[in-house]
Amino acid sequence: MSIQERLKNKKQTQFMEAHNGLSARIVEQVGFEAIWASGLSISASMGLSDRNEASWTQVINILEQMSDNIEIPILVDGDSGFGNYLNVIRFVKKLKNISINAMCIEDKLFPKINSFIGENQELASVEEFCNKIKAAKDTGGDNFTLIARVEALISGKTMAEALDRAEAYKQAGADAILIHSKQNTAIEVFEFSQHWKEKLPLFAVPTKYYNTKYSEFVDHGINNLIWANHLIRSSIYSMKKTAETIYNDKSLINVEHNISTLDELFNLTNERNMKKLNKLYNS
Ligand code: SPV
Ligand code: MG
């Protein structure tokens, strides 16, 4: 089911982070309904900062690896749109070319800086951001979903400003609102949701308020959650452990049974299709 249909039908959706073809395949295999193509995680996998250091064409190349390898829908983290409305138009055109139909953009400046770095980051003007929303929707067409991300609470602005911005983004054509927060409880996003009154579907990113249960979000009118960076962080954890063990032991003896088998690896790549393909075209 597309992200647009999921939103229309008020489905509860977990968007799991992926940052390349392999992690996207794992997300799909586990059973998630949709992918969050995280800017932070994609940049980190290249060893780059989450400050638009990676070019948007490099991001498109990674997204193509994902869409080539999976069937579930992808919600792309479009940062602040990679520039002005012209860059938004170009980016959305390229997304359509690789069969991706959902993007989130945030009301920060270009180049953006990750929301968990520094304080009081400057926001884009409402007018400029609304024009980016319109450009994305006009370019994407009817089946393209645009999620507008409100950074007001992250940037130390008032709840009233966050709500005003969300209303303006709705008027500009956004299909849903992502209300971002860096508090260590969900109180602030729940307060937003209470005032918002389901005018559009809501997304939350519980990276900092990780103790909150999914059911509590649903009880507060938030059906869409983004687990934003947990596969890249678990891969860092696991890769470090394995590398340190091999380095210290000068042997594989303590790692062989604590890592994926080669068959598991083959099953995550196009190798899994070779029997069928050989039968069809190489007999
Ligand atoms: C990302 O995953 O790249 C995000 C979420 O944008 S956050 O890192 O919380 O800004
Ligand atoms: Mg991001």
C-alpha cells in the first residue's frame, strides 16, 4: 500500500530507517510497512556530516539502490529541499524517475544542520517554505505525498508558532505534518497534537523520547512514527565490536558465530534471484 493510501486510511505506520540497498532489504524482510530514507544515516554511511555535505545526486544514487531492491514504499528525507524551489523541483522529478512517491522537507535553511546539533537554528520564512511545498506537490502530481516538517519546537520557538506554521503548510498543500522535538519526553508533541485536532495526519520522531510506547502516540492522535537512525547506529555498534575482536584476537574464532552467515548475506542481495534467472535465461 502506498504511503498516500496509508495516510488516507489512517493506518498506523512504522517508518524504519534505511541508508542503502542492503539495509532497505533488511527493513522489508523484517516486515515493516515503509522505509525512512534518513538523511543523517545516508550521510553517516558515507562518512559525511548531516549538513548537506553529500550532494543531492549522491542521495538519489543511494535511493535508487533502495528502490531497486525492495517493494515497500520509501519516505525520503528531503532535508530543506537541497536549495531553493528549483532544487526541490529537480529533486522531485528524479524521485519520480526512480519510482519514489513520498518526501519530507523541513523548514530550515540550506545547507541544513542536524536538529540535534546546536540551539535555536534559524528557520526558513513561512512564505519561502510554502513555495517549496507547492513546487514539490505541483511537480510530483496527484500520487506524490509531501510531508512538511515543523522545526519550530526544536528551534526554541513557541507552540503557537509551531501550530501557525503547520496551518500554513497545510494551506500550501502538505499531506501530513511531522512535528519534531528534542525533549526527552513526548509531552510537547502530545500538546501539539491536542491543539492540531487531526487537521492532517501527524508524524513524530521519538529519537530522544524513546521511552514512549506506540500506543501512547496513537492515543494522542499520532499514527506515524519514524525510527530515524537505529540501523546505522546498530551497524556502528556491531561493526566496531567485530573489528575490535578480530584485531585483538588475530583470529576469527570469537566472531564466526556472532555474525550473519554468508547465506543470509546472499539472501539480501540479488543473488537470491539467480536460480530463477538462470532457469529463465541461461538454460
Ligand atoms: C534524519 O533521520 O535524517 C532526520 C531525523 O532528519 S533527525 O536526525 O532527528 O533530524
Ligand atoms: Mg534528516
